[in-house]
Amino acid sequence: MKVADGVELSYVEGKAVLKGEFKDDKGEVIASLAGEVKAAYFVNPKLDEVIAKVASGEIDLIPGTDLEKPVVLQVLAALRAEINR
């Protein structure tokens, strides 16, 4: 995904990868920079919040019922497992 001119963000093997290229006036690359961070570091706390809200009923996709709760919790657990592998 393009973040800005010469800067790309991607998700590779559980890591968010940010790559940037710096060009001179002629358009030639004079420097490049790349950084990686485990996506789980940022995503896990938010997933924990959402899981807690679903479990408590604060997030209720079908108001007044608990029919969807087990399915939603399973989906969130699968998402967490995928991000953390």
C-alpha cells in the first residue's frame, strides 16, 4: 500500500514492513530505508479489547441475543492466531 511518494507499507509473514526510497533531482535513488515491526505488537491489544467487549455483551451484533457470540469469538481467535503465527 502506498503511504506517500516513495513510501510503501506491506504485511509480510506477520510483520508490517515500511520501505522508503529517497531520490535526487534527477529521480535517481540515492538512499533507501526499510523497517519491520511485528504486527501482533499493535494488533493484539486491540483484539483483546474487542474480545472482551464481545464476551461482556457490550458489542452485540444481534441485539438481545447471544446467538452470534460463540461464532464471533471463534473468528476473533482465528484472526489472532493468524496474526501471531
